[in-house]
Amino acid sequence: MQHHDVIVIGLGSMGGAAANELAARGADVLGLETYEPGHEFGSAHGGSRIVRQSYFEDPQYVPLLRRAYDGWRRLEADSGRRIMTLCGGIYIGDPDELTFAGSLAAAREHGLAHEVLDAVEVRRRFPTIDPADDALAVYEADAGYVRPEETTIANAEVAARRGATLRFGERVRSWTATPGGGVQVTTDAGTYGADRLVIAPGAWAPELLPELALPLSIERMVFYWFTPEFSESLPYEAWSEARHPVYIEQTHGNGQIYGFPMTDGPEGGFKLGFFRKGSVTTADTIDRTVVDAEVEDMRERALQLFPQLTGPVVQAKTCLYSVTPDEHFVIGQHPEHPQVSIACGFSGHGFKFVPVVGEILADLATRGSTDLPIGLFDPLRAVLRA
């Protein structure tokens, strides 16, 4: 039986970053993944993911976000791939609603550069956007998007170059902790041993970590690309990353949406989606057909903020969220097996943390602890034990 220092189960966003970081530290790494790099079956596809630092979810995330930005730049340098684009971000809402108020609180607490804009100023600076008259916005220049497929491919390429053994198209069927502190992992192709194990299962967490009974809701989400109505006053450039920020908006209880500038030319569409309007599913039974009623529901909501988003839908794709009850992540040592580290439950907002989660998992696997602040993500916190 082959034996390694560390086995990583799951080479998507978080597991790929962990394998790369472990290989950089000189570990003998085996990575196991059911699909090929850049696949569309999990949560790391769709061409773009928002990165931002004025974090309304909780200001405690901000130090990790700052470190993640450094990691994104390192990954670009190591891989030679263009991954991160900073085009600015705008977070619009009622004055006391979390999207605006939480972003402002995080920016102020951590001294992040930002501007507060009223609706008139939002329309002047970004004429595609038509917020409610009483809405306010936080604008953050140091925000933008990363390319998820490029990220997972880059981590795999660099990890392999650093000596990691990566097996794609090989599904893990089970893992066990062994006497003396090691692990065994069984796949469709065989059984492997290691001193340490990292499990980054994405939406497959219920299948790979059943003993923890984590209260994860695996949810089917959809993102859409619509064609704007281009005009002399609003040409393609007004919708493109050269002049348009990423955005998040919720006003008067209308349901939070998020989205991106046009990143793939005039024919590529303007991408957006609901942040929380999913249906419960499993990773292997998700319905990937997007029906007309879903498209029209999204269009109706989008027109509230973008009145010129009247053209046909270019495409729509499903993805998977793994949502915890408090919408905070699950990262730490396995409560029953300290030689096993886990990362899951990223609740639809984890991708921007990929590089720093890779660091955290490498710390846990190599020395059993990390100096990075992960108390918010404790696998034994009360909300996960209820």
C-alpha cells in the first residue's frame, strides 16, 4: 500500500489550495478527486466569484481576507495565470440593512478605504445601476472578482510541479483512522495510507463526514447571464469591468442579489444571481435544468436595479451551496481524530478565502494548529451541535 505524509480528499477550491500549500512546504502529498480540474459539478465554476474586504457577514473575517488577497497574487505569480481582477465593489441597501450597514461597519472597524454614496451619486458614477431613492451604498475600490476554474487548475498545476501526486477521476469511497494516528483512504482504484488527512469535500460533506452529523443544508443555486440593452448613453463599456463594479444589493426586503460586470465581451452576458433562494438537494441528485420560470423570476428582480437589463438570457447554470445554520464555515481538526483536518460548510461565500484556507489546512495537517484566527469556524461550536 502506498504511504504518504498527507492525503487530501477533494481537489476543488479548498482542497486544491491545501494540496498546493502542503507541497510548497515539502510534504509528500496525495490528492484525490472524483472529477477533472475546473469541473462544473460542485461550487467552483461559473467564470467569476466576488472578492471584497468590507465584509458585512462579520468583521472577524477581514484579517483572513487581507491574507487571502496576498495569496491570490502569489497564485497568479506561481501559475502565470490571470486570476484576480480588482474593478471595485458596491454594496447597496437600506441604511440599517446588513448589506450596507454591515459593510460600512467592517470597513470602519478595520480602517478599509471606502466611500459612502447616496442613490444620486450611485446613478451618476454607475449609470447602469438605479437604486431606490433612499438607498445608501458602500463603494470599495479594492474589490472585484476571481476566476474559479482558473483557480482550481492553477492550484493543481503548481502543486504537481512541486511534487504532489494528484489523482483525478478517482472517487473516494471511505476513509478510516488507524491505530497509532494514521489514516487509510479507499477509492475506486485502491487503498492508500498517510500520516495525516485533509478532507475538503464541498457539497459531499454529508457523505464523507457522516459521523459528525453536521447540520449542513446542501442547496441548489442558479446564476444567470442576461444581455443588456446597449445604447449610446450605456454602451458595452458601461457594463464592462473597465467601468462597472461587482455589486450586492438588498433594499426594502426585496431579496439580496449579487453580480459582476461583463467579463467576457459583449456577447458574454451580465452575470447575477440570488444569494439566498435555493432548494435543498444533494450533490449527486441535483437537478441541473434551469426552467423558464426561474429565469423570469431572476429577470424581474434584476430589473429593479438594472432597468436596461432587458435582453435575452445568454445562459444559466446551477451550483451547490453547503450552508451551516449560522452561515459561518467549518474548519478545524476532526473532533474524534486529530490527524484529520476538515473544511466545509462555506455557505455560499467561501471562495474568496481559498488561498488562506489552503494555508490553514496545511498548518493543521503539519503541526496540528494554526496562528490564523479560525475560532469562528469551530466544528464543535454550539450551533453545529444543536
